[in-house]
Amino acid sequence: MKKNVLIFGAGGVAHVAAHKCAQNNDILGDICIASRTQAKCDAIIESVKRKNHLKDKTKKLYSRQINALDIPATVKLIKETNSQIIINLAQSYVNMSLLEACVQTGTAYIDTAIHEEPDKVCEDPPWYANYEWKRKDKCKEKGITAILGAGFDPGVVNAYCALAVKHHFDKIDTIDIMDVNAGNHGKYFSTNFDPEINFREFKKVWTWIDRKWVTEKVHSIKMEYDFPVVGRQPVYLNGHDELHSLSKNIDANSIRFWMGFSEHYINVFSVLTNLGLTSEKPIKTAEGVEVVPLKVIKAILPDPLSLAPNYTGKTCIGNYVKGEKNGKKKEIFIYNTCDHAACYREVESQAICFTAGVPPVAAAMLIAGGDWDVKIMANVEELNPDPFIALLDKIGLPTEIQEKPVPLPESKRVR
């Protein structure tokens, strides 16, 4: 049985994960939070203690300062903390460094997003093949459990696909993953998680249609769907991490990802983009100072966790799946709804960070207990979805299934 968790990162998602690890430290053991800025780690620890979430008071909750790109230093930290499970919630630039450290130390690895290089965005698909999947053989050879993309999307939505295959369909035609935030944070403009990573997603839409990769212009295809609980919401066709593994691992004709944006969000994003402020390419000011516009925007926008105290409304994320069962056509919507205010009351967070931060802790618990300690590299849809979804039900993210959902409308081009 593996124990002792080392969380890398100290943002909003790591904040939630630390709370959930603490609530389940009878299973997970000691918890160390590591980041470039140790003060951020300590602020998370203060929040955990304020909410009295340390279930087993004999287990440690502490912090360390680390540059996760420094592989030898990371190897040393893993050994010093006696950590057997790594939860990578840092920026995705460090994925390959942390994965290598886990391979060298025999440590289980969990992340929530695909690796990225700072100077490359929206590379040719499938993105996992460019980085993580190149380490598959090494993980298998050394018996390393590495679970990729174990947030909500990617993560839980991948498990929903596996659930559909295992229990609900003999043949799948289409899967439409839809993520909408029907909430209000009271700010003029903000992203719900790291603005730098958020905006890097919106350079090009790679989507999987008729068993091939198709490109579309960002925010150019829209539909409105009547979601459970949150009602009718606009969603736009987007590229996203999970499509890059699902296209390989799930036998479906088309798999698409849709994200909800308000008209105000689209307008502000369009202005920022047209001015060049979402660019990841360095520029020089008149004074000769080199800056990256996207990093400047990140510094200006609110910290996503700071939105939590005043956030109202709910999120809804789910998979609309069409196919056949026993020779008959079938459609279902598998989904979760999450309340911003309830998340703040429980863990001093908002629902977007909550939905992303709870699943990797569930994955860590399943590794600790053996169910998901598979000793190979795997994306979430390659694992048994049943214990994962059952555990999520218990620790804060219950799954619902509509057997006869509101029909999916036709999409339309808007720009």
C-alpha cells in the first residue's frame, strides 16, 4: 500500500487537493506541499488547519520550496519526504521533469493536464504522443504507475467515457463533452484558473470528427444547450486535452469538447487577442525590457482563488453520448453539478478549482488502496471507472445520469 503524498503547485487546484488529502490522510499519510513560493504553500496549510480538515492529527502536513524543473532537487525531495505518490498540480511546463523524477525514484505520478513547452502552443495532435507517451515503455519497465489527466476535464469526463463503454453502450457514435460555468464572481473579467494556461488553449481548435483530426477557428462554432440545474447556456467548440487520448482509446466516430463562455467573456478575450496581449511570444518595450504579453495579462487579472468568497451559481460538466445498446439507438447525459458557495464553505475555494482538485486526490486514494496502482502509464479512460466514480460520490463530486436527456441542438458558425 502506497502512502505519503507530495503535491507540487500552490494555486487554486492545489489548495483544494490539499484540503481533500487532509480529509483522507488516514489513507494517504503525510502530506507535503511544494512550490517555488513556499509562502503560498503555507497559506494553504493555514486554510486546512482553519477548517480543521486534518483527519488524522498524527500525520504531518508541511511545505517545501522547490523548482520542479530541477530533476535532481526533486528526486532529493521525494526521498527526503518519503513520498510514494506525486500529485502534479503545478503549471504543465514541469510535467516531464516531475515524471522523470518519479521514474528515477519509483514513485507513482498523477497530473491533470498535458505537458506544454513555453514556446509552443496547440501542437499537432495527439499532444500526449509528443511528450508523456514517449515515457510509456520506461514506466512499464520500472513498474511506475503514472495516471495522466486526472482532473475533471481531462479526468472525470474520461471516466464518463469509460463508464459509457462499460455499462451503457454496445456502439458509440458521438461524445460531446460540455463544460459550463453558470456563476458570477463580481469582477469585470477573470479566468477561472491560471490565465496563462487558459489563454494558451485558445489559439487553435483541434477536434475529433469522423475519426480524424479537424481544425476550426477559436470560438467560431456555437450551440446553446439546456443543462440540468443551470439551464440554457451557450457553449463553443474548443480543443482540449482529453480529446487527444480519447481519440485513441475510445471507439467513437466523433468526440468533441464544448466550453461555455458569456458574450462579455468572448468580447473581452477578442479585444485582448486582437491587441496581441494573449501572445506567448516575448516582446521588448521602448525601454528595452523584454516581457511576454500573456504573462503580463496573468499578473493583471485576479488570482482565480481570490474569486471564491463572492462566487455564486453553479457549474455543470458532462458527456452527452449517442450510440446503440442491444440494437436500439440510445442517448444519455452523464454529468456533475457543483455549487460555488458550497465549495467556499467547505474548502475556501470556488467550484472550478474544486472540480479540478478533488479527482486527483481520488486517484491518489485508489493508488494507495491498490485499485489503480497499475504499474504502467495510463490515461483515465484506460482504467476501471467504477471505483473512481464511486469514490468521487463520497468525497464531493457526485455523478448523475439522464437516460433521456434534452436533445443536443444543431451547432452554428458565429464568426
